[in-house]
Amino acid sequence: MVAGVDGSETGLAALDWAVDEAERYALPLRIVHASLWERYEGVETDPAADRPTGQDEAEDIVAAAAEHARLRAPGVAVTTAVLPDDPAGALLREAEEAALVVVGNRGRGEFTGLLLGSVSLVVAARSSCPVVVVRGDRYTRDAGHGRVLLGIGAYDVDSPAVRFAFREAALRDAELDVVCAWRRPSPRHTGHPLLTGEAGGGDERGASDLLDKALDALVREHPRVAVRRVTVEGAPHRVLVQRSAAADLLVVGARRRDALVGLELGRVAHRALHHAECPVAIVPQYPPRGQEEPEDAEDTEG
């Protein structure tokens, strides 16, 4: 498990969340700080030369983070790394060998008014493993609600996002609140496969059918997880953001394509990252081979 730290308050909140998560999964925690101090300050090749101030600061940040993590959970094995690289690129490379990457919602030095920092957005949109962006108040971050929220969309039958949400609920002994939003089709969408009951999510019956298809196998695998299935009329991103106020974690899938083009986040994941009131887990998933992306799928996901 990888936690990105930068010495900020939001980074410390993300570290606490990552420590607790590593303890739940019985995984080692790797604490990473990345910055381009080499580029901006220069590094002397003479081994006797003084280290740049940026490197000293970076090592202080990870040392303090490691001490904090060990005090919070003495049983978690902690390692650290200081990487002379841009933070987003470094974390994306770390993600290739990680089970999970945890970051704060806004980094040090970014404008206070920002809802989400650029590093968090890029990592969540491009990571090859699940990413948790830590948001919300302390009660939520400390799992006070006892509830995991999962948004279900058209690609979520036996999906990585559904499996991730069930594991989280099982490890936390939490209720799993599973939501599929639906909307009445406008006349121009009549007959669209994702806006009828055939593919799920288009009308209430289609949404209910999709919930059953997405969950039944995992319900059998996790009989002790209490599952609440909910269909709600409304825009998926608004429904999930509203319900996130009573959850400890919101899980959504983010479709990836074979070729990386831009930031691969649908509307639901993007809005959740900016507006949810709890930590958000973005779980990468791929559409079945040969299945084309529907033109309006973005409006129905989640």
C-alpha cells in the first residue's frame, strides 16, 4: 500500500487513512514523497558537497510521516522513499506495484479554494491500481458511519469496483449501501440501450435488474456483509454526492481504455472526487473486449 505525503494537513489526514487501511489488510505501507528539488536547486556530483535544502526537507517529511504511522499502528511495517520526480508521475509508477494508492485531496501550496488538487486528479484518473482520495471530516475518515457506499453503472457486473467495495465492507464490518440511479429518458433517447431497462440503469426496473446482476455473485461470496440495494431517480453524480454525507467511503469505477488519452474519469467519478463528503475510491476497470463505448454512457455510469 502506498501513501503520498507532502507535509500538508491534507497529506497527514491521508496518511492516517492509509495506516488504518494497511492495518485492515495486513499489508506493509510505503510512504512516498516526491518533488523536483533536484531540478530547481541542482545536485552537485561531488559526494562531499552539502545536500540541497529540498532534499533535507523531503527526508524530514517522510521521517516525520513514518514516525506518525508507527505510533498510530505499531504492527504495520513501514518503509519510506524520497523520489526526485514530479509527484503525479512518481505515484503513477508506484501504483504499478501497489495494491492501493492513497493521497490527500489537495497538496501543500495549492490554492485553499481548490476542491481537488492537480496531483490527486491525475493519479486517480490514470492509476493502474485503485486510488483513494481522502476527503471528509475526521468522524468520516475514522469510519464513524459504519457504511461503505457503492455506485453501480452499466459496466459493473462482476466488476473490480464491486469486488473492492465488498472487501472494504467485510474488513470494516460495515453496511454496504449500493445505489443505482436511473432517469426517465427524454424523447430523443427513446430506444437507447442504456436508457431502457435492457442494459440497466435507464428506468427503475432496469436499475433494479442491474443491481441484482452486479451483486448476486458477491453477496454469495460475502454472506456476512449487510447489503442495502437502492434505486434512486436522479443524476448519478448528484445522488452519490448527496449520499456520501452518511458514508465512510464512496467506491466508483473508472473506465480505462487500451490507449491512454487524457484523464480517464467519467462524470460520476470526476464529480465525486470534487464534491463527495467522504473518502473516494476510484477503481480502474475496462469494458469487455470488443464492446464499444456508448455515446451517452457517461450520463448513466455510477
